Amino acid sequence: MAQSKTARDEFSRAIVAMKAEADKLGVPFILVVFPDRVTVDKELREQLKVSTDQIAVLRSLYALVYQTLSDTPVLEVAEALQGRAGMYRADDTHLSDLGNIIAGNYVGKRLFELLANTGVGRARSPGL
């Protein structure tokens, strides 16, 4: 996806539209990025012989997120999953039950910190 200009443009338009909808509703827009398994699972990269260049393509997609919404908070779940065993199901690329718990706790904690420290999402006064 990161290599196709059409796909990048479509992705950017979709994210911008989601942000616009959140702004229209007066709610905070915070993007949470769940990593592709191969970016955080070193053993899988070794088994599949995934090169650094191939990982760079995935990372360029992450860069696109930041370029598209430079003023939007982005939470990357990769740091919570990196280097931990059992984060993904053995037979596919979806998070395992444990991975979902770890990711959920991480996102919840980060959202709480973000909203508490920045005031994003504080209740608006009636009539506003």
C-alpha cells in the first residue's frame, strides 16, 4: 500500500475525513496505530527472511500517518508489543488474547494521560 500513490492518497483522504467528522462533532480525534506483526516480531521476520528494505515500506506508511495529520495525537501500539512473546496468534497476524490485553492496557493508559495532560476532550460548557 505504501508504494502506490493512489493508495496513499486514498488513505490520506480517509483519515482527513475522519478528523473532519470528529471536529464537526466536537470530539477529540486520536489515531491509534496497531503495527503489522512483521514489524514487531523479530522471530517472524527471521523465519520469513524479511529484509530491512521490506520493513522500510511498512514504516513509510507510518510516516504517512504523521504527514497527513501533523497536529493529531498518534498512539503507536508497537512499543507495547515489541519484544514480547505471545502477542499474536500462532496461526495468523491478529493479536492473541494476551496481545489484546497488553495493547488495550497500553492504549487506555496513554489515552488517559493524553486527555488528562492536554485537556483534549474536556467537557464543553452547555450551549457551546
